[in-house]
Amino acid sequence: MTSREELLVAILPTVRDLKLALHQHWYRIPVATTEKLLKKRWPPKWLAFYQPKVFGRQAHSIYYFARVEGIREVFRWELFPEMPQTSKSQRRYYQLILSPLERLSAPIHCRRGQRLTFIQTTWEKFLAADEVNDLYDDSVLEDLVKLSNSVTRTTRLQNRT
């Protein structure tokens, strides 16, 4: 693993989405969103999950991450065959197949509590981040200063071998 491996922070819009990631080891991203917002650094090697307001006391934080083991393009109805067929059923998604989720021992919090959808970053920045804003690619000089002044966050990774 290199520190420059791409990591995508993605929102978990619902508790159901967290359960899918935890128990079925996958996450979905609309193909249109990927082509519009993420194509510059697609595909990611890692996925981390930002939990919004619906997560109550664990809101506005990143607690979980996983390695992306595969990506396949599917229709929404293939992801949710038990759901009634609607116009949404025909939308195309990338299904990211994940390793079992790992939990950070110390979550990465968002001090402002803002809503976000995706942050494209690197494994290196993820390990060094003290807060969500540290994950953004602001400037090379700022990144060098942050990295030289930070302690690697490997202690956040529980049960890693």
C-alpha cells in the first residue's frame, strides 16, 4: 500500500446505508455523479464514510472505512430487488464491493457540522487528519506543513495487522 492511494470520503445518507456497508460490504454511487464530480480521481482504493445528522451523537464524523475490492455497474433495481419498480429503478450505479469495514479508534470530526457528499483525498491525508477539513486538497504548501506537524494517526486504526 502506498500513501498516495486514492481515498474517497462518501456520505452515509441513512442508517440503512451503514447497515448495508457493515453487513453486505457494499456502497453505491450514481454513475452520473461519478462522471460529473469524481472522474478526475476515480476509482478509489479506499472508502471512508461521513455520517450526517441522522446519526445523532455520531453525526458529522467519520467512524468507518474499508478497502474497495471491486466495482461493478448495475441498475438500482439490482441493488434493491425487493423495492417496487419505479423510474428510479432504472438509474445506473457503481456498486463498490468492500472489505469488511474497520472502525477508527478516534473518529475524524467535522467541526462545522456541515453537510457534504464526497471528498476525494489520499490514504496519507486520511491517516494524518485531525478533522474533516484536513482531508481536502487545499494547497501543496499547506499540505506539507500539516503533514510535517501532525502525528500519524495509525493508532486510530483498531485491529489492523
